Amino acid sequence: MSLVLFTLFALVGCSSRFDFAAELIAPKSSVDTVVLNNEAFSFVSYRTSDATNPLPVFFIGGSGCTSLRAYLGTYFSAAPEGLEIIGLEKTGVSDRATGSTCSDSFWQNYTYDDLLRRNIAALDHIAQRFDVDKIPVIGTSEGGALALKIAASTGRVDRLALLGAGALSQRQELRLLFDERGQGQAIESVFARIDASPQSVEQTELGLPHRYWASVLDQDPAKFAPHVSAPTLIIIGQNDQSVPVASAQLADALIKTSELTVWPDANHTFDTPSGTQRDAVVSMAVRFVIGAP
């Protein structure tokens, strides 16, 4: 396999596919579908205990069409008791979908603006359900970029954790990553093809349709990161091959009340040569957003 192809596969490896085999058979989470403004929203919830009045935490996952029901309970297995982790299923994602194939409905609706709009509406609904003004939010990878924008543009975010995300645009991030491997021309060719047919769902680059890339490549978190007032924790792997550490460092520099942890030897999903650090990372993120020591 060429270095270019290896890099492409590494970059599209940020889909939320974890060790979810057991959850496909017996999900640890529940799903509740509600209609908001004539549109269906499927909320997936995982309770960390049987507490009567759990504290809500809103979660926005990474790219791709893996169902939250396939991994939410495993992903947050190290979270403290007394919480209800809630995420919004993406349009066109079926219950317990592994992400190996995505539906036509998913691809047609998979754009930055649609993801942002639906997650803002979901956060408003959860706040009303729990009768609170603000909710702790955790976003990972693609979801981190969305969470950053939501925190900057709404008054709904209490505390924020960004995992594997930063404040560079995706076009800037990809340029940095490809340039580091001497593949700058390869990524410029990819950009040229996307820019030539930005509305195409059939044509793909790096595993995703042109329409998705055109919607997200030039979204510039650096413009709205300074407007984030919520205390923010940013965690990124030292060896992240999907989001450059420089992007997380920029977010830390721009957000008023933030702290940055660069996890030693970890990749984008927080795997290290000595084993996965996911539980430790997620535990740190959860404890931060709920204000626990």
C-alpha cells in the first residue's frame, strides 16, 4: 500500500467505531424518538447508574454513520455514577448500525450545517426536558468542531470538553497532515476535485462525499473560538494522525478559559503502543464537564 493510501485511510479512521460487539447484541443505552418542528430526532441515552435525577451530559460523536447505540455505553463505561449521557443519532442512521455502509438518506443529509442545526435543536430539547438553562457538552473529532461552534453561538453550554479537535479549518488541518508526509500535492489535487463538484454525493474523497467536504472544509473555528465562555478542556493525542496537535493548541490559545492536555504517545482514538487510553481520557473529560475532582 502506498504512503498516500495509508494516509487517506488514517484520516478517515475517526468514525466512532469502538469495541461495540457486545452492544450490538445487548445495547447498554436506550433510544427515544421525538418529533420537533415536524422532524424526527432520535435521542440515545446511557445512564451510568440508577439515580432518580441524573445529571445530563450531551455528547456529539465523530464522523461516519456508526449508530450511537452501537458504542455509547462502552465509550462511557468509565464515567462516574449519576449521569445520563445523551447523544443525537444522525439522520439516516439505523439502530445499532456498525458504520460499514451508510444509507442514501444519511449521505444526502450529511453536511456541517445540518449536523449543527440538529444538534442545537437537540441541546435545546434536552435542556427543556431537564429544566435547566445549560448542559455540559463533550464533543469528539467531528463532534468536537460542532461542539465548539455550539458553545460559541448558544447560551446552552455549561462546561465543554473537546477530544481530538481544534480550531484550524479542516482544509488547514489536512494540509498540515499531508505536508508532514511530503504529500502536499496529493491533498491539493483532492481539494481541486471537491471544489470542482462541491454538491456531488456520488463522488468521494478520503472516503466521504464531495458535498460533505464542501460543507466543512472551510468552516473556520478560529473565528468563533474566542466567543466560547464556557470552561473548556481540550485533549488530543500526541500522535494524532487525523487532527494536528497545532489545531488543539490554537483552540487553547483562542478560548478564554481553556486547558490543553496532549496525551503522550496517543493517536486520534487515544490508542498507544502500551494499550488504549480511551477510558482514562473519557473519564477526565466527563469529570471536567461535571465539575468533579
